[in-house]
Amino acid sequence: MQKFTYHTHNNALGIYDGRAAPDEMISRAEELGFSAIGVSNHLIWHPNMSHASKMFFQDWNKALDVAKRGLDGLREAAQNHNIKVACGFEVDFFPSATWRNGFEKMLKELDVDYLIGSTHSILTSDEEHIYNIYHLEELPLNISNEEKDELLKNYWNNVIGSIKSGYFDFIAHLDYCTQFNLCTDDKWRPYKESLIEALDENRQAYEINTGGYRKLNRPFPDIWIIKELCKRNVPVLISDDAHYVEHIGSYFDDAESLLESLNYKNRWTPKNL
């Protein structure tokens, strides 16, 4: 069984959305006999980002300051443990030059071991309006079905853009929006197939996110997508997307059984593990 977890969150600085302290999360990974834990609190910055959460930033300097302080606290906590602790971020990707330039500038200021690519929002093509999936109540009340579909198309295009960007070690929860009953009918299948092709063409690793078992009784992405990616030998890892101590390593057995049933051999592993 995979003995590391690289997609975890904690409650550092009272800003991030984990439910336990860094020490508690690291200790749990040690108890499970894991060889490493990667901590990937969210890095969500965009000039047009809403203020629906205190970990969403419009101000570049504030985003950088919080990211740096979070890394400092994590490294301090890691000194109390024997397990390898990797420092990373789960980054919300956006395709515009404005975001890319700001993100690349931020990376020069941050010392990280790895990066996860994520999309948690539906958005307009110009990125003027960004709606986090957890805060869809922010959508205009009179939005038409056609306008909503356009926002959802941009969700899939955004995930594909993150795959093609070359920024990330792996991509998180490919079909994350489906837990909100979005894009579950057949008309969205061509977008999911385009996502599969992008992962294949770019040899981009992705995760089987066991948080899906907790929410939908199946992983993210859907099993048919995993099967297609297996045929293409796209590298994969298992992630728990742990926000609670109890989430660490949860449903790894189920994910391992799935991979074994598919004879899925190409497994992504962290560098220097």
C-alpha cells in the first residue's frame, strides 16, 4: 500500500480550512507508519477573487505573506517529528497572463517541495467573475442556464489548462464539481474526454482522491476516467485530501484495490522519498 500522503490541510494561522494543528496531522501520519506527509494548504489568489473565505486573496502581498508564514510554521512543527515532512501548496490555477505572472513571481519568493494543481471555481472566460463552488449562492439570481453552462465549460477548460501549464507535480480531484451535482450528465463527457487526452499528452500525474469515497461513495475522478487513464499509462497517486486527523490514509485500501483490479502500475512517487 502507498505509505505516504501528499494532499493534506491543517488549521495554521487560523486561516486555512484544515481542522487540526500541523503537529496533530504529522503525528497521525507517523502513527500509521507512513514514510512521508506532504502538507498542501490552499494558495488561492486572484485580483477578482471573492471574499467568501479568509483564505481567498485579492491582494498579492497578503497572499504571499500568509503563504510564507504558513511554511515557516510547518517547518517549525516538522522539527518535532522523525517522519519526512514535505512543504507544498494546493494552488488554484487560472489561465490569464495576470494570474500566471503573479503566480510565477510568487514562486520565486517561496521555497516549496511540490505543487498540486486545483480548480475550485466556475468562472467567466475573462476571469472577471469567479465563483467558488462552495459559494454558488454568489451567482446572480437571474443567471440563465446558458450562462451557467458557459461558466461550467470554463471549469473544465481551467482544469485542462492546469494540466498543460507545467506548473504542477500532480492535479487534484479532476471532476471535483460533480460532488455538487454539476456536470454529471452525458453532455459533459466530451470535456472529460478532453481532460483525459490532456493528461495523456502531457504525461501529467493526477490523484485518485479518496475524499470522493466520503462524499460520493466513489473516488475523484469517476472510475471510468481512471480506467481510461490506466489504458494510457498516465502516472497516478492516491490522496486522502485530509482536513481532519481521521482522514489521513482513509480509504487507501479501497483505492489500492481499485488500482490492483486495473493492473495500474504507473505510480507517481515524490522525489527524494
